[in-house]
Amino acid sequence: DLQEDRFQLWMAFDALRPSLHLMGDVIATARFNTDRAAELAGAEFACATELANWLVRQRGLSFRESHEIVGKLVGAVADAPDAFADAGRVAELMSQAGIEAAAAELVPLLDPARVVAGYRTTGSTAPREVRRMMRALARQAERSRADVESRRSREWSARQRTQTVVRGVLAGEGLGDLLA
């Protein structure tokens, strides 16, 4: 019997609704410091995994080897994170690890914006894919909103009809007549 469970479910919805409305306002008025975000992305070795993946794809290293090399490289520049964005410095450190790479071919791998823009898979963080997902989610939200409104309307109609039937029965009318 789910009758007892429904009460808690509706209470949870009632408790959640104001938060959802608030989040809508928060998101609508949020301001993001994109310059600072880009600065932090470049300073926090965000492209280390992309460099390791490149070593696997372009240099034929195993995943384990590539991550070991990149891990050592990150360790070597940990005190100066900006050095990881310096393709010349990274090429020099890779050469010390036995991997020859021209600085020019490393530049796109060390720029977070270019790395993200280069992703092509469904669900990736590429700007184009993020925009596609946002449009899809907006359509889904609108369909859900319309569905909720439709259900709310049917529920209200059912309540009104039930109240009418109850009043009629209490007034002595026949149930068959009321339900016809």
C-alpha cells in the first residue's frame, strides 16, 4: 500500500518547491568571472590529462607510461604552475624524459580553451556540445513543466468533481445520478 508513502512524498515536494524557485532566480542573475576561471584553468594543470592522452595517441606510449611522464613533468613545475602553459618549457622537460616534441605541437594541448573546444563527443565540455545540451535540457524542462501543469489541472478537476459528489451524497442525492 503506497497510501502512507505519498504523504511524505508530497511533503518533500512542498519543501523542495521554494528551493527550486530560488535556484531559478540564482541562476538567472548569476555572474561568472570567466577571466578568472580561464586563469585558474591554465594554472592548475587542467591540460595534464590531455597531454598524457596525446602521448598515447601520437607517440604510441602506454597509458601508464604517458601518465608517469606527465606526472613527473607536473611535479617538476609544481612550484611554478604557469610553467606548464609554457610549451617551450614543457617540450624541454619532455625531451629530458626521452620524448621529442616541438613546442608548436604542444601549444594546442596546453591551452585549456583549445582543449575543451576540441572535444567532439556527445556530452563533452566542448562549447558547442554544452550549448546543444542546454537547448535539449530547456526543451525537456518545458515539456516537464507542461506535463506538471496538465497533471495539476486534472488533479484540481478531480478534486472539484469529488467535492461535488460528496456534497451531493450528503444532500441525499443518489450516487448513480451524481456520477452519470
